Amino acid sequence: EGLANEAMIIIRTSPGAASLIARIIDHKKCEILGTIAGDDSIFVAPKSITTIDNTRQLICNYLKTR
């Protein structure tokens, strides 16, 4: 699940999966600066807050989530 506000994107994952998914996102360069992964959530820093909705959708489409 990908959630966003005006400044950040948070992706919730299954427990233990966040690091692997963050690595995938980092390698795809989905208009982001980088990610920080916990156990079951990922903080995504977008390159621009003006395109955050598009970035969130791009990541979700790549990960095949909503």
C-alpha cells in the first residue's frame, strides 16, 4: 500500500519485506532521491513534491499495488 502527503511517500509491506522492496525501488529510480526501510514500512523521499502523486503511482504500478 502506498500512501502520500505533500512531502513524503510511505509504503507498507509484509513484516520483513521492506528492505528488499526498498532496494528494488532504489534500483528503478522512480523519480526519488532514496528510501529508508524499516521492518514493514518504507519512507520514500521524492525528487520533487510537485510530482509526488505521479511518483507514488509509478512506484505502486511497478510494485503492482493500489
